[in-house]
Amino acid sequence: MKISLALTTALTFMTMNNTFAQDNSDRIPAKGFAVFEEKGHFQPYTFSRHAVGDNDIQIEILYAGICHSDLHHVFADWGAEEYPRVPGHEIAGRAVAVGKNIRKFKLGDSAGIGCMIGSCRHCDACEHDLEQYCEKGAIMTYHGIDYFNGNEHTGRIFRHLCCS
């Protein structure tokens, strides 16, 4: 039942044709489906994301997946969780904004994100393309703090995501 509900919710959301623009406060409005407590049900959730920084790209999410690990986190099967929790990673979409230091992407390019959205980019591990072992800590799509701006990432199936 949990899996069916989560997948139905995710698929319903992913087929919505909403567009969210950056607002005047430099925050990016976003919508997703969240669980607000351990035994809760998915509900619509409105929140905002940080503005696109010099080392970020903003991705309009066209496709995203929910895997078993997302559901284990949502339902606290592996230990205590923080809520609200919006599951989802394995994201594919297109770049709709690109920071000034980005060289590998331009507007309209296809882009994807796994479970990591950033790292310090300067430690020995990062300089050897081993960001998952970042000495400062990899920034995850959920259960992670973006130490560049202090925002928590709680896993997001929504229309836009910024990543470093």
C-alpha cells in the first residue's frame, strides 16, 4: 500500500504541467508531495528553494524516480526521520538557469541528478572525482545541509532543483 500510494502520488505530480518562476525575493517557489509524520500520508507541499548561485544550475524536473530507499526514509523504517519529507532523486530534466561559473551546461541542456547535489569541490577526494567521499561531506538530495547556503535538502520531487 505504501509503495502504491507513493508511486501514484509521484506519477501524478510528475505529469502536472505547472511552471514556477523565480520570484522577487530570489527564492524559487516549489511544490511537491510530502509526508509530515512517520505514519502520515502524502500531501501537497509548497516551499521555496535558494536562488541559483554562481556554481549552480537550476533544473526543470521532467522525470524523477522514487526507489525503495526513499520509501524507507519517508516511513522511518531505518530509524528516526525529520519531517516534512519529500522523497525522490534519480532526476532528469533540462537546465533553465545556469550560474556564471558553469561551463558544462547551457540553457536547455539535458541534466540529471542522482542522490548527491554538491560537494566542496576542493578537497583531495573532490579533486579526484570522488565527491561521495568529500572531506567536508557530500551534499545529498535529502538528509543533507547545503553548507554553501544553509538550506536543508529533504528529497524533492518537484518542478525545479538547484544543484552545485
